[in-house]
Amino acid sequence: MSKTFDDRGSRLPGGAALAAVLALGVAASAQADPAKPVKPARHHKAAAAAPGPNLATEIEALKARLDAEEAGRADDRTRIQAAEARAERAEAAANDARAQLASQIQTIPGVVSSAVAAAKPKPGWADSTTVGSTVFLDLSNISQTPTPNKINGTGLDIKRAYVSIEHSFDDAYSANLTLDLAPNGLILNGGTYGTGTEQGSGLVKYAYAQAKVLGDALVVRGGGASMPWIPFVENIYGYRFVEKTYTDLNKFANTTDWGAFAAGKLDDGHFGYAFAVVDGAGYKTPERSLGMDVEGRVNVSWNGFVAAVGGYSGKEGNNIQQATPATFHTAAREDALLAYTNAQFRIGVEYLDQQNYKTVTKSTPLGGNDKSEGYSAFGSFNFTPQVSVFGRYDSTKPSQTQTPTESLTYFNIGLNYEPVKVIDLALVYKHEEVKNAPSGGYADANTTLAPLGGAARYDEVGVFGQYKF
């Protein structure tokens, strides 16, 4: 077997090295005494060819040393391979340890949450119950002409004060109770708005049980709840604390009533609907009548645009057995809304066409169908997220059949400041005027405009606000 050795990085075959050494030895012997002639050999040829004993020994020693060096290098390779294997095993063990530590760290939040949940008392009714409040108020000056009126002057008014309690039984079932502690508005410097036995008393605004039958696609309520039209328009108008919406201000619709309700949203809210079967007299004066009224709405929304139509039909809670006077007409109303809203501005128009809404119990000489028609245009612009300017203009023909020349106009303009999301403060001017009204004037949610000489007007200026939590 051939051997190799390493001399400063060069590797030569063992046989070649041995031949080189032998050649060097022969040359050295030939050069030992160049002066003496070489004598012919007298011994046997075999003896002349055999190397001397010293040279053979050196060759054997050199071979042994080369074998030892090769064996040493083999041992070094073995030790290196063993060290590499130990390093690989150590790295694998370290990776396993890191993975186990990471897994243990990831389980810590779950362990903590489980421990907290185990230590937390079982949920009570309060954990699924919310309590809130909304208040509309103003500090303003009112001037109404020509008839003197107790609402004239300056004062702090609380128009609405709602306290609500809502409880969720689970994801599908819930209930709501909301009290209206100022149902007709309360003037703190004396007196109350409007007329009626309910003045100064707290009323139940909402009292209903709710079930999400098909999630948001079908929600049903039973009891006293929001009607389909007015609350929908209020949400788009955005300034209910300043003034009621058009149909509400002119008493052509109710915000809330007693009955059964169904509503829903489809296609990610692009389509909506709401229907109600109710007593018809509104939440302030619940009545049991011989029949129930119906109201409905459908709407579509797309990229900020909103379009809605609605309608109403019924006796407004007047169809009572042995009632005096009896009902002579059926009230009906058709509504439409077109609006556009975004983060900076909103603009919209609401249209109304109604029949006999204020003449259900009227006979001759006011007999026959009566009709009203009108619209409300509104808009607002946000200079900043906290500061906005807004305005609105209403035009109405209150009685196109009985007093066709009668006309009513209303407008407001204001500057609103919203320091936080739950508070609004607005500097507002309102103006309302009726012309050619019949005897007794025209009554809306603000006042009764009783004209002398064919006209009457109402002006109000002040700071209007709301807060809610």
C-alpha cells in the first residue's frame, strides 16, 4: 500500500520519495573520493546491487514515520468529526430549548386569563345592563307677535330629559326602558310648553322587548318603540337638539307609539326597512281603539347617498267605541327623503304629502278631505371636526282644501361647537311665520301662531345644547 507525507504543503508518493533518497545516497557514494579510480567489482552481482545496511534502516524509519504521521492525521480527522457532531447535537438541543420556552411564553396569557376568569364572580344582571341619559336644553329669548304669549322673554329651557336603561339577556334578546322627564319641555323661569294633562310629569318614552330573529336582517320589538320615519330622518338631519324634524315639528307624525315593530338591514346596510302596527295616538296618550294604524319605510344607501320613502294610514287613536266626536276621515301620509352625507358636510330634502292628519274627527262645515303639502331643505358644513355651520328652510301649505291661501315658512341658522363627542353647543336663530291662517291660527310643536291682520311670527335666538352619556 502506498503512503504519502506532507512537506510544506507538497504531497509525494512514498515510492518516489524512497527512490529519491536512494539516488542521493548513490550520488554521495560516487562523490566521496573523486581522486580514486573506481575498481571493478570482484564480488557477486547481487551483493553489488543490494543497499547498505544504514540506508535500508533509514528508509524503514522514514516509512514508519510517514505511517505514524498519516495515522495522526486520521486521528485528527476523527476528533474533528466527533467535535462537529457534538456541536450539531448541542445546537439542536439549544433550538429545542428555545422552542419549548417560546411555547411556554405563549401559553402564559391564556393561563392568566383562565385564572382571572376563574377568580371573577359569575356575571350578574348589571354586567349586561347599560344606563344612559340625553338632555336637550337652551338659554334663549323668544318674541312672538302679535298676540302676547307667556313663552315670550328670556329663560333656560329643558326641552327633553331622557333616562334610559337597556338590558341584554343574550346576543338575540334585550329590553329597553326610557323615561322622558320633560315630555313637553320645561321652562325653568316658570310655566311649561304646550297643553295637556301630562305636563310636568315623567312619561314612558320606550318600553319594549326586542328579538334579533335573523340578526340585523330582522329585528322585532313589542311595546313602546320608535316609529319608522321620524327617528330615521333625525339621524340624517343631525341637529335634533336645535329643532324637531319637519313632520315632527308640524305634528304630522309621531316619534314613538305602542304596538308591534319590525325592522332590518340587508346587503351590509345598503338596504333597510321598518314597519309598525300601532295604536296611533303617540306615546304621550296611549289609546285602545277599534283598529290599529300602520306606518312603514324603505330606504337605500350608497356611497353617502340616502333615498327613502314612507307612508302612514290610520285613525290616530280616535276610533274609539262610543267616541264623541266620531271619526269621519282616515289620516294618510306619504314621505320621501333624499340626502347626501360625508365627514365634512351633509345636505338633504324631506317631502311630505298628507291627507286629513288634523281633521280625522272633523265634519261639516270642515267636512271633506283636507290636504297638506310641504318640504324641508337642510344642510351643514364642518370647518373642523368640532366646528360646523348649519341651516334649514321649511315651506308648508297647511290646508290646501279648507284654507288654500294659508302658508307657513320656517328657517333656522346656527354655528355649532362640539368640544367632545357627547356635548354640542350651538348659537342659533329661528324664525317662523304664518300667513292667511284661519281663526285660531296654526299650532305646531313650538307654539300656536294666532294671526291678527292675517299674519303672525315667532323669533327665537339663543344658545342650544345637548349632552348625553
